[in-house]
Amino acid sequence: MEIVYCRRMTIPVVLSDIQAFFDQWAPAELAASWDNVGIQIGAKGGEISECLVSLEVDEQVLAYLEGKTTVAVITHHPLFFKSLKRIDYNTDMGQIISAFVKGEHALFSAHTNLDAAEDGVNDCLIESFGLDPKIGVVMEDGFGKYIESPNITYQDLLKKNGGIAQGAIHNEPIKRLGFCAGSGHGLIGSVLSLGCDTFVTGEVTYHDHVTCRMNGVRLITLGHKESENMIVDRIATRMRNMFKDLEVTALK
């Protein structure tokens, strides 16, 4: 009997596969109306050689892409928010676009849709404090969560993740704890109306700080990037589980 050895053939991953992956996890319908999520650069049928996950496109991403081709870059922060009137290669935006086009790279972003998704950015933030996001209640706008009577003290919150104390200062037990990764500016009204006495976020404005202080809300700010950066590893892990033969690199 003749034995024939066949090499296992892998089906190339294309950009639409990445889109379908995020459609299941963080559908675009979850995004804010002002947001720009999904494919930023590239063609749906374009083949992908590997994936790079980063919070945004910056100089580290461009350095990684140098000498490579057909890399799919997955970011949390979109590259485009406003229509471009010109592409000047002397600007940061122009250099980014040039690098992506020359290398035939693709760019995909999951922003506020990933903030709102289960196992998304806000859930990662809550987990980083040793709390279970599944017991969190979604705020009305969908981009934050709060937990009733959490099993953690205000001082323990401050010790984790390098938080900075702002807003009100008092030692009362936490009765309702709010979370919002990134900018918490748009949720201050919800925090007050929901009766949260403590709010953890990336950043707020000075006037938000004053408002929280006047209303007895303790505020802990971590930094915008610091409150979101844990999503990079989460994206990379989930993509490796889905695309077994695709190299996925996390850049933090």
C-alpha cells in the first residue's frame, strides 16, 4: 500500500475575516454615532501575512512595519475622524498613510464599540482591579459600568494601577463604584444621576474634577492610555485563539 504524505494547506486570512471576527465580538452598531470604526485602510479581500495589535498608530508601529508587507494593524483608536483635504508626506498623518500604502498594510480599528462590548475595554479595566465585570451594570449611555457595594476599599483602588486621587476626599465605604476607560468626561452626568460615590476613569477635565468634588464623588484617574492599554493583550489573545496559523504581535 502506498502512503501519500500531504502537507496541511492553510487558508489565507483576509481583511474581511478580521472584520467578521470583530462583528461577532464588538459589532459596529455598539459604537457612538460620532465614531469611525472598522476598516480604515485596505481592501476586504486583501491577504494578511501577520497582525500587529496596538492602542493606536504611532512611531513604534511604523518602525515595526518597516521592511514588512501586508501586515494588518489592529488599533483601539481610529486613525481618521475627519475628512482629509490633502495628504502631505511631511506630516505625521501623511507619513502614516504613505507607509501603509507602500507596504500594502491594512488598518482596522475597534473603538467605542469595543468599549461597550462584553469582555471589552471597560471589562478589562474592571478586571485589573480584581473585580468581576459580569456583576457590573451598564450605564445608560452604554460606555461605562457601575458595581454595587464592591468588595474593595477606596485605598485599595488607589494602590492598584497607579491611580491619582481627585474629586472629593472622604473615607466612607464604597456603595456604588463607576468605571469608564479612556475619557470619563461624557459620563460625569451619569455618575451623578446614578449616585456613584467613587468613579475610576482614564482622564477628565478640570471642571469635571470640581463637579465631582462639590458633589462628594471620589475620582481616581489612571491616565487615558493606562486605563485602556490592557485591551491590547486581550485582542491579541482572542485573535490567536481564532486564527491559529496567523502570527499576532501585541505592541504596548
